[in-house]
Amino acid sequence: MRVAESKLPYINAYGNVTKVLEKIQGAATPDRFSQDFLADTLGMKGGSSRPVTPYLKRTGFLGTDGTPTPLYKSFRNQAEAGTAAAQALRIGYAPLFQMAEAAHTLDDAKLKGLIVQATGLESNSKTVGAILGSFKALKAFADPNPAEGPDETPQDEEDGRDAARARGLPAGLSLGYTINLHLPATSDVAVFNAIFKSLREHLLTN
């Protein structure tokens, strides 16, 4: 698999990835992440900061129009920041994760080799170094093992197990059935009412 280097987001001055992500967590969420917001509110001025906005778009923090995404807002929540950064890493560097599911766990040499393989660039290319540095800068904010959810059993699942035990069925076993009705050709509503009343009494409540 080979992708153009433009498919992998990077900033030549990749230290700015670290700076802007730290500043985002401390600043209010703007209606739109503009160059003015970057310079005036976050204090990221100068030409080397301009690639930050496209980088944030490529990694899922911003929409194409610069609007902060739910991922951006989650990243500002300290309790969710690590998970949000891990998701951004997989969005921005999807080609690498397609080649190696655990790309974020690779050491520098192996990760660099993956980038070279993906882009087709020479290993000593400055772009390869910038991609590697940008990847690592974002990875530093990511939780390596995002929580997959609480360990508690949901109440409805527990209720289902109780019902199974009450009916003498093994816990965890659920049964389903399909009822096909062939209704008589009649316009008498009382006939239909009697049929559905019988269903409720003899099937649906057992």
C-alpha cells in the first residue's frame, strides 16, 4: 500500500502541534477556528503556525470550514482528552493504522519504516521526519488504552438474566419467535379484537 505524503498530515515545525493542543485545552471553544483565533487568542503567530489549522482539520478536530467538531470539544474535557487524541491519531494517520493496527505502539525506527513504506519517500526525507514528529506530538496526548466502557452489567441485561432463570432457561440464553397470522376476511372489528386479546393472554404475557 502506498499513499502520497499529503495523505499523512504533518507540520514541519511539529513542536507547534504540542503547543496548539495545550493551548486549545485552556481556551474557550470558538465558533470558528480562524487564523485570527490562532494568532490572537492562542498566541500562535508567524508563518510556521499557519499549517496548524489544516493539520487540525486532517486529524478531525475541525470541520472543513474551521468549525470545532465534537472531537475538539471532547479533547478539552480532561476526562476525555486521551481518548479524543487517540481517535484523532487514527483519523489523521488511518493509512498507517491500516498497515499496522498497533502503529501507535511502534518504536521510532519501525514507525519511520511504516511511513517510508506508505509514502514511498526516501528514509532521509525531511517530510518523513516531519510526519514522524507530528505523529509523536499528537500521540503524546493520546491514551494508549482508551476505556472501552464500564464493567458493570447493564440493568436491562441483568433483568433479562433474571427472567431467563425464572423460566428455567440458562443465563445468557435468549429466545425469539415469529408469529404469522392469517386473518379471516371480515370487516367485523370484534373478531380482530378477540384474536389479539387471545394473543396477549396466551403468548405475549408468558
